[in-house]
Amino acid sequence: MMKKRQMFIKQRSRNSSNTLFMSSWTTTSSATSNVRYLECQKNHAANIGGYAVDGCREFMAAGEEGTVNALRCAACDCHRNFHRKQVDMEVVCEYSQT
């Protein structure tokens, strides 16, 4: 069974120089975050006062990025906002003496 995942990656870099104890240090840091949309949390029985979800386990875009269908799930036909958002952040800092 083949799964299709949609990920968005943001990268930020920052360079700075600091002076510490008469030495020159260069600090480089980068942060990478991966955003995934997991199970659908839309309550399909809200209009009758109940609670029922459709069982969709992961968001799969119904169209190409940049189109209206990119925000619709191909499995459950719900908007992406109904799916639980998971953000994984990785920060890497490097210090070197120059």
C-alpha cells in the first residue's frame, strides 16, 4: 500500500559574530520545521448533537499545490484545517572560533 504525504519545510539561517574573552567566535544556527497534517477531526454528527469522525488517518491533497483542491483531502473530502497539524522542529547551532 502506497502512502502519499504532503510536507512543507521552512528553513531559516542566521549568522552572527560575538567577542568572548578577547576571542572571535562565529555562530551559525539553522532551524528546520516539518509540518504534517494527520487524522481528520471533523465531527460529522455535530448537527444532531453527537460525535462521529470518518476515520481518515492522514491528509492527502486532492490537487496540485497552488490550486483550490490542494486544500481538500482526497480521502475524506474535508478541508485541510480539519486535520490535526503536527510540527516537527529541528534546530542546529554551530560555534567556531575564527
